[in-house]
Amino acid sequence: MSMSTTTQAGGPITVDTLRPEDYAAWLRLARGYKTFYETELPESSYQQTWQRLRQGDGVFAFAARVDGQMLGITHYLFHPSTWSADVCYLQDLFVDQAARGQGVARALIEQVARTARQRGAPRLYWLTQQNNQRARRLYDRVASHHGFIRYDYPVA
């Protein structure tokens, strides 16, 4: 599954699935994502996640590339919903700092949306931090915020 659009700088953005040779580029972006959210993980967690993404083990990924260079990633999954068919949750979205504002994040969201539509999911949703203003400017243009607040209850 692949899709192409153009960055504001003029280069084509290609969005497709992860390839076996993408680990180093994916790892750089995945670490950037975790750093942004002030989360540290051991190397083994990245390796396990990579394996799950490559196997399609309940979680999936797309990579956005410009001139063959991976500049953004997104991870998503489908899960049951009480009141409808499975819904799509866009769990992680990260774009290299130098490529932000050029359409990479939008291209990734749109590819996940196409995948959700093809699967028959009635809803695609995601979360972000309230103070993530740059991302929220895009999200406010492409989606609707319905005012929900997330709570995390410690179970461990």
C-alpha cells in the first residue's frame, strides 16, 4: 500500500509500509517520538516493537519518505468498539524536526484514514498532549476535537 503527495518544498512524499532495511531510520524516529513524550525504553522494547510492526501482529505502521529518506512514521491499530465495528486508533505519529510543516504528518494521517475506510472502520481517532500546539494546528484542520479528557489508572 503506497500513496504519494508533494511537500511544500516540492519533493514528493511517498507513504508506504516498513521495509526490512528500514530499522535504523525507524529507530531514529521512534526514539524521537519517545523523547518528545519524555519516555525512555530499553533497546529490547524497540526491537520487540519493530518485530511486531513487521509481522503485523495487531499493530501496523506507515513510513513517509521524501527522496527515499524516511522523515515520518505512524503506528496504528484496530480494536473492538462496543457500539460499532472495529475502530482505528492512530497511536503514534512523529515527523523529523526538519520536515515539520511540509505535509508529512498530513500524508501519514490520510494514509491511515484510507486504510481505516478500506477495513470498514467507522472511526479514526488519536490522542495528543494539550500543549502540543504545532501538531494541534494540523489536527484541528483535519479532524474534530470533541473535548474528551484522558485519565490513566495505574493497574500494575
